[in-house]
Amino acid sequence: MNRRDFLKTVGGVAAAGTMIGSMRPFAQAGAQADASSGTGFPLGVWTSIYNKYSESPEATYQRLERLAEGGIDLLVPLVEIGGGRAGVMWHSQLVPVCYKCPEDWDPVEVFVNAAHELGMEVHPWLCCFNGKVARYLREQHPETTAIFSESENWAWAARHKNYACAMQPRVQKFIFDAYRELGERYGPDGFHMDYIRTGSQCTCDYCTAEMAKLGLDIRAMQARYDQDRDFWLKAGTHGLMRKYGVRKVVGSDEEIDPVVVDEELDRWLAWRIDRLTYFVSQLHQYAHKHDQVTSAAVKFFWPRQCPTGAQDWVRWTRENILDYMMSMNYTADPQFVARLASEQTQLIAGSKCQYWPGLGRTAEQWTTTPEALVEQVEIARNGGAHGAMIFNESGLTDDDLALLKDL
Ligand SMILES: [Zn+2]
């Protein structure tokens, strides 16, 4: 089907319905699925429906054609609003639809179908507990907002005040339902989890009550954090290092003897990690039931991010409840990419999870060249990655794509 024929199907529910499922370019087989077309090293890119794909079906097809011709195999489009309001970029019945979302055609439907037509896979991306779906729930039910310490510095707090409490069953269900709506409507190949972390340790009523059941006084714990945050973070990190029998934090040169023991903190942390892991496992179970996969953007410095974020991606890979681990290894330093690849592949060795490190094309502080980006991709490949993700489409030039397509 060429572009003109594809565009004839846009807006026709019946036509779109026949495309979903039948047009998938790669047979899905759960964790064994490989987005590669089989001719090169698989590449993915993070992008945004809000920023780039709500203009017209034709513009969507043209943009995606450029990526397909540039060797991109997997697309991870943010499907929430990019601005400050609650809402989404698909014709949702669950969450308010963005004013920028066209009424006569659905940008996510067109995106998924066009990508499939062009031979690419799609994982719609939600910023789980800090996104605009979660924001809508918090606006409706303020008690679902996470309560962080007053002692967090103001800039950090300003960025993180938007978290819903990832521990609360009601919050988890709402985010899960949003993924399910995307799955049922559009038949994507997978579901992408960003902000699959808690922000900081939460002291909402739910968390307080649950911790009391475990015999822990959450206020006292929080007071200890406020008094000596460095010790608290070290103790939490050491607890996990002992559990896994590791002596290095990913991305750190230091060899550590994890001797700091804080049994109460370990218990609190274990509960929080269990709760977040439960969400990851539920989405994975749902995805696999429908012949789909899950992917997650995670922080690279494991397990140091766990005491606050509860994001134990090593566990998710070892328990085979995550199909694509996409650590955000954004740096201008190629040696750092190599070191992270070495450490991360060792930590997830033996799992079925695919390792697709996220590489940055541009950031606020630096920018790479097309050659430097390709060098990082090669380093990741040589370091054992199954594919690589690029952040993000906005920084991806025609020169980048010309080089990437030959990989
Ligand atoms: Zn909470």
C-alpha cells in the first residue's frame, strides 16, 4: 500500500480495524520479539505525538517515512499532552482529550497504522506516575497525590510535585486502564513505561497506613531522611547491594563494601519496590496475553536510585516481567556508554529482557555530532546491546539518519 492508498483508510473505522493486527510487520512472540528487520542493528527513537504528529495524516506518514528510510525499527511516541494540563493525544474515554488533538482523525491511530505500514513497531509512551494521565486523576482525587518531604530543595520539589502516589492501588489501576485503552483501540506492539518510579518516598495516608501494618512509623523514617539524607541513601543502597551480592553502583568507579545496615529502611524499601514491581508485572501479564511487549525508560545508576525512586529494574529483568530495558544513558562521553553497557549487561545477564540503551543526541548541556552518535551506537552494539534507542526525534537530523541506516 502506498501513501495515497494508506491515507484513504484514515478516518474509516472499518478500514482501520482491518489494519490493526493484520499489518504488524514482525510476528510478536513476547520477550523473544525482535524489532529488527533482520538486516541490521535495530534502532528505536523516542518522539511525541503532541509535538510532531497532530498536524495531518499526510504529515504523519511523511515524517514516519523519513524515519523508516533512516533505518528506524521501533517508535516510542509520547501520547500525553506535552504542556502543563491534564490530558492525552488520543480519542480517550478515560482522560480528557487535548485541545490540539484533531476531532476528525485520531493521531495515535494514524501513527500506529502508518508505522506498521512502513514496517516499524510502536510502543505508546506514558509518563506513568508523573504524567498528564496521572495529573487528571490527581485533579479529580487530590488524595492520590504523592506527599514528599518539605525538605526537598525547591527546584527539585517544583519538578516533582506532579507525582501521583505510585503505591496506591487506585493510581496503579488508572494508569493501567489508560494502557489498556491504548491496547484495545490501536493494537500497538508494546507499551512503554516512563517515570516508572516514585519520585521520592511518599508519606500519603495510604503509605502511612500500610507502613504501620508493617510496624514502621513513616513519620519517624521521614525525619531520619530529613536529618541525614546521605546516610539514608547510602543505607538504602547498601541494603540492595547486599541482597543482590553486588559491590558496585552502575556508573560509579567506587568498589563498595555494603556494610551500612538499616533494617527498618530495608523493610520500607522492600515494600515500595514490591508495590512498583507489581504494576510492572501486571502490565507485562496483560501485554503478553495480547501478544504484546513492555518496555521501560529507567535511570542508569542502579541501585542508588532505588531508595527514593523504588525502581529496581534489575529485579524486573531477572523476574522476566520486562521485555525491553531502555536505560537513559545520555552522555557526550563514549567511554561512559561503554562502561554502562558492560555493567548493565552483566546485571541483566540470563534474563529474557532485551537491552536497548537510550543514547542522547542532544541535551541542555551538550550536543553530539552524527558521527559521535553512530560511534555510541556501535559501542552499545559491541557491548552486547540488542538494539539502541535515540533521544529524541527532535534532535535527529537527516545527516544522522543517513549514517544510521547503514548500521
Ligand atoms: Zn503514598
